[in-house]
Amino acid sequence: MAKTDYQNIDEYHNAFTGDVQQRMQQIRDIIKKIAPEAEEVISYQIPAFKIEKKFLIYYAAFAKHITLSSPWSAALLEQFETELKGFKLSKSAIQFPNDQPLPLKLIKAIVTFRKAEMK
């Protein structure tokens, strides 16, 4: 991943290959399905989605994981406490290891929760 001046999400995805690119596209598709009104942007040189100038969610790819990030609320962390066990977690990021299947159902639920929080 040499390029670091991405202008759009497609450019970011194209900096990766194969499975990582496919995993990111799955996350992108989930976000677009749940929040079709969200604007796709690059923020901090990673993919992000905004609704009315507020950031819904970000994601980024790394050598060993894909990170889903946002300023997680205490309510969100409490809501998904059981499902998040086993994942590396911080106040703003969840790491999904590349050597494990993406928890698509959990990602859908998190994006849905974040969208509801923004109202």
C-alpha cells in the first residue's frame, strides 16, 4: 500500500488485493444498504461514511486485520458486549482479524445501531 493520497473509496480499495479488498467491499456494501443516504468520503486517508456532516463509521485495512471505527458510545459497547468478546477493541475501533471470517451479522447490527444513535 504505497499510495497515501486517496481521493475516493475505490482508490483506497484498489491499493489492496484479493481477500482484503473483498472484505472491505463487504463492509462498504453493508453500510450502503443500511444507510443509502450516507456520503462516501475519505477522512484521515481511510474510507468513511457521513450523514448530514456527521460521521457514521470508518473502516481501514491493515496487514492482519480490518478495523471498523467510530467514537463508540457506552450504549453501543454495552449492547454488543457479548458479540465483541474475542475481538481487540478500543474506545474507537474494533479489529476483525483477516484470518477469520468477517462477522457480517455483527457489522450490520453495529452500523444499524450507529445510524439510530445519530438521529
